[in-house]
Amino acid sequence: MSDVFEHSAEKMKAHGMSDTAVAQFKRLYDVWRNEEASSWIREEDVEPLTGVPSFHDVYKTIDHDKAVGAFAKTAFLKLNGGLGTSMGLECAKSLLPVRRHKAKQMRFIDIIIGQVVTARTRLNVRLPLTLMNSFRTSEDTMKVLKANRRFTQDDVPMEIIQHVEPKIVAETGEPVEFSENPDLEWCPPGHGDLYSTIWESGLLDILEEQGFKYLFISNSDNLGARPSRTLAQHFENTGAPFMVEVATRTYADRKGGHIVRDKATGRLLLREMSQVHPDDKADAQDIAKHPYFNTNSIWVRIDALKAKLAEYDGVLPLPVIRNFKTVDPTDANTQKVVQLETAMGAAISLFDGAICVQVDRMRFLPVKTTNDLFIMRSDRFHLTDSYEMEDGNYIFPNVDLDPRYYKNINDFNERFPYSVPSLAAANSVTVRGDWTFGQNVIMFADATLEDQGRPSYVPNGEYVGPQGIEPDDWAF
């Protein structure tokens, strides 16, 4: 077995990966080959998480003037390694335009920078921003960061670079070879790789030396995950080493990762759906029984994380997630591989006294698909001068755009040449077929467009409802 792994180790070293990266992958590999049972977190072994304090409860209890002090000791880290390949992007997803603000096109990264600069200016705090980039996202993203005249940072690194690992042939355990596109032989180790990357970069030492005590970590495609002095003060008040932001599950969230409590240890666990045994699926998706899901926004004490990483030589023993795919994910006929990953939030199980805080949907606005982007670009949102994505109630219509014509970002943009329709009065949106939209289209109720079997057009100013394009003849 170890001889087979050595082929992966040699490949990683030839690719420039460090000893820490190889050690981390060896642990994932060994768990995959030898500990199949460890992939399950059984329902009988856990208890539901209940009684989590809400942001509103917390807000009432803190001294907001004092909160600036806790916020001043907080650093900000954004996971920015994704290319947005699910939308057909070939650059960092954070470089995707989200919406206009005062006639300027704003990308994820522009809004993130705006949030940081606003907090620095209004609260007179340093709030360093570090991006965890991948080799593919680093160059383009750093150009944007360095070109922004309002954003400056010299004493804390603006980026750390995540590792890569080989995709493994599922049958043999060998690293896959794919001469048609060697880049597809590699994959990221999941966002749990953050910890070994932080350890290797020395970022925690730099932050500690400069007096920072807390690290707030979130995804770059979640514009709701803004730095918060309220949560910084709450985290400081609790004395907890680790805190995860959770939100109340709806039916649409039933397949997401959720927090449970281990009966044996009393510690909190992140249970992803890939770790749910088939016999436990109904319980795991019961949103009344397990009411909270993981937003992947976490707060951690720098000294506690540093000590935990030192304990494990930089490689935390996180549960291994097995993703079975093909080497070319767009071609089901290519070789079957397994990608071994870990989840950032799973580190909650390693800390005694770890806690959760329930946040509103305003802090969880991820964009994973063009369906999400459709809502984000609509009139449901207003981007404020403090770079907050603001909506009235953060309860959004269910959007289902025909993936044949809207999944790819270029196809999506082509079919909305002016702007996306108004969604203010829409309960849901279903589009089947190839529709292009004119200006000032308004969708309401359960808006539905059926496939006409040919490219079709919604003219300027039309209303789209349950009957499709609503007739403009009125009977009195």
C-alpha cells in the first residue's frame, strides 16, 4: 500500500509541493484505503444541536463601544481558490461581476475590498485581509488587489497559496494520468486545506506578533459574510476557541452540512451529507430534528489554532470526504477517480468548548450557480455605500433556469443583454428552453416560461407570470 502511495508522493514533490502538503495527502490517502467505516457519522452516535443563541440575542447583550476593541484584534481571511468551473468560468470566481454600483461594475473582490476599507475607515481598525488563493486564482486576483488605490496593506501577507493533490484512480490507488490535459490530474484538497496552508505560511505568527487575537474566515463567494464587530465581541466574551456561524435550515438546505453533537465526547461535529449513512438519510435531512446548517464562516482564536496545529505538526486529523468523479468532470467517459478532501468547519470537533452562533440569511448569500447569480443581480438586492448586499427579508424566490442555456456564464450573459428581470413580486422562476430577455421585464408570482422548441424572446417591459408572458388584452 505504501509503495503505491509513493507514486503520488513523488508526483507531488515533482510538482513543487512541500513536505507538509505530502504529509497531509498521505493521511487522507491512508484513511481512504484503510478506514472505510470512518466516513460515516451515524445518527445513533450523535445528538441534534439545539438552543443556539441568535445574532439578535447577542446584539442586545454586548457593549457596542467596547466591541470595537475586539474588532481591532480581528484579522480577515477569505477562501478564494475557486475558479467557478461549475459556471464555465476560467478565472477566479471572485472576478465575476455581481452588479453595478453608482455606474461601476462590481465584482465579488471589489465588494470584499469595499467592506474591508469601509470597516477600517469608519471604525479606525487595521482589519488585515488575507486571501487563500490557488495557483490558478493568485495572479489575476492579486492584480486587482494591488491596483485598488483605496486598499493598502504591507505588514500582513495579502495571500497564502493552497496546496494541490493528485486525483487517484479509484480502482488501483495510483495517481491518474491524463495526457490530453495534465492540469486535470490535480485537484484541491478541499477547504480544510486552509489549516496546513496557514501553518506553512507562518501567517499566525505574523498576526500574533502584531497583536491580533482572532481570525474570521469565510468564502469569497459569500458576500453576506462581512466582518462584524458584534460577533467579534461575542466571540471574545465567550472565551471559546472556535465558533461557527450557522443558519436555520429550510427545505432547500436539507442536503447541506449541519452541526451535531457527538454523544461520546460531547464535542460538536460537522456532518456533511457524504458522511451520512444511507440508513440515516431521512433523519439527517429532517430540518425539524437538525435545525441548523453550516454557513462555512468561522471565528477562531489565533493562539488556540496555533497550539492545535503544533500538536499535529500542521496536519489536523479532519474527517476525509471521498468525492468520486471522472478525471475530466465534463466527460463521463473518462477514467473514474476519487478526490480526497476535508472541510474547514470539521475542525470544530477538535476544540473543547467550541460553540455556534445563529445568524440571519443576510450573512449567508453564496453564489454557487447562475441561478444564485440571477437573484444577486436582480432588484431584490441593493448594494449600499458600505458594500452591504441589502434586501428586505432575505427570503428569495426559487429559481430554476434551463441548464442547457443558462448554466454557462457566457450563455447566461448573452440571454440577459440588458439586465436580469425584476424579481420583487416573484415567488418562483422556472425557465425552460432558450429565452432571451429584453429590458425592464417583470416576473411575478410563480413565473414560468415553457420551451417553445426554438430560440424565443421576452420583449421589453413584459410581465411574466404563471401563464408565461401575460396577455396584454384586458376584459372589463
